[in-house]
Amino acid sequence: MESLNQNPLFVWLAASPSPRFEYQGLGFEVYQESSRRPSHSQFAMRLIYEDLSLEDSLAAWIISLAKSLKLTSLSIAPVRRQVTLHCVELALPVEPSAEFLATFPSQAELHLIRGPLPQLSKPGLLVMDMDSTAIQIECIDELAAMAGVGDQVAAITERAMQGELDFEQSLRQRVAQLKGADAKIIQTLCESLPLMPGLAAMLAELKSHHWRLVVASGGFTPFVGHLKQLLNLDAAFANELVITDGKLAGAVTGKVVDAQFKADVVNRCSQEWQIPVGQRVAIGDGANDIPMVQAADFGIAFHAKPKLAAAADARIRSLDLRVLPYLLQF
């Protein structure tokens, strides 16, 4: 872990010239992520950050954490990944209070480890939502704006994302608003899909460890197909729009990719590729992703709506998708 900051704790951890270090009256002992955590630890947490200028405030928070738990020493490990973020893991004898955890700097990510994590170094499965997870937009909202019915569709989308509407019903209501639009808007949007920051780097790291990568979306097949080809994904699932005489017919055909369908993708793909239990990960942002993240062994809420955040095993609140490999065990 290369540290360009001058905070003594992180300089020591980056260089690790000795297994022990004292900082601000607290003793630190380094261990390696790939080895077993110290025997006295019952709990662990990971601190993930991008901005090196945060290291002073993170070090101060760690000292305060030790004081709150009345500890005289802490075990700490550097966590290294291919993607360009920084991470340390703390091994603790007890779990800190929710009140103390709420004081963690908002510009960084805090992940509490309460059980076994999927292993990055072994083949696994990642199933992703598309809209507002793999890409920065909601495709149906963009299509609606291009068709001149943006406000009507956006209002229905937001209610669906908050879990206030049945997904299939809301999907059909939104698609109906597109009736008569020129189908060329689909290709226009495909050519300008904005990928979510960190997506390509995160997928590349998983791919290097022989993970299978899948998109399961309540959106539409042209967009997931474009992503599948662009990002070399293993599979992609979405809804199929009906097009007649070059115009959108305002309907979808075939089985609707709803919340249960997305959950079934996790099980179906893991069986097809013989992905073992414990290695199935799912990530999304809306209430419609709850069954999918719960079907996985490890579900991640990405900049998520409250209902999904409460249901997931982990949350990415402020940083980008590069965080995901740091949520896995090497």
C-alpha cells in the first residue's frame, strides 16, 4: 500500500519494516489479510478510502475507537487489490457501538465483517443490476425524455424504486408511455451509455480471478446486450421491447424480468457454472433488487435506496464500484 501522506501510522503500515508500532500511545501489530486473524479477535472491519489526505482523520478515528473500547493495542492489516483505492482491516475483540460507528468519516467506506466473506481469489459469480448500478442512468427515463414523455415516466420509476409499486405493473405503465416513439432512439442511447465509475476496473479484477459476470436488469435487451459485448460479460438478462414498423409499440414481450426473475438468475447461473455456495455476490441500488441480493451469499447495496440498504450484507455509500473487491476476502 503506497502512502504519499506523512501520517506515521499509515507510513509504517505501507513500509511495514517491523511487525509492531506505537502511535499516540496505542500499540499496533500488523497481520496479513491472507492469514488467519489474531486469535483474540471476534470482529473485524475494513476502512476503504481514496483520498490520501484522509489518513490523518482516519488515524484519529482509529485511536478514538481504541479508547472507546478501552484497548491498549490493535491488530491491523493492509488490504491490497488491483483497483486503485486504499484499505486497512482492523481486528477487534468486540463490536463497537452503532453510535461510535456513526462518527466514521463520510468520505470513506466502513465495512463491518460479521461472517465469512466470498473469496476473491477463487472463482465466483457477480450478478449486477444495470440502471444506476452498472451505468449511471435509468434507461427508461432517458428513452422517455428522448420521446418527450420524461416527466410522466420518471414519476413512475421513482415510485417503483422506492418499492411503492409492483414492478411489472410499473414497467408496463412506463413502456406504454413510449408508444409511437421512433425506435432509433434505442441505438442513439446505446452509443452513449455512461458506465458507472469504477465498473471496468472492478470487473477486470474479478475476471482475472475467473469470476463469472452477469447483468440482470428490469431494463431492456438492447442495453444489456451492448454492455455484455462492451465489457465481455458472461450473460445478460432484460426485457424485450416490442417494435413495429420502426416504432415502439408501447409494450414488452416474453417473461418480464422482475425482482424474482433477477433472484432466479443468481441460482440459475451458479448451477450452470458450478459456482459453490459462499461465492455468489449480487449488487444493486433499488427495492427491486432485494430478492436478488438476498438470493446471493453476499448482497451489496450501491448508493442504494433505504429498503435495499437495510436488506443487504454490505453498503457502498460514497465511493465507486472499485470498493467491491475490497469487500471480498483474498
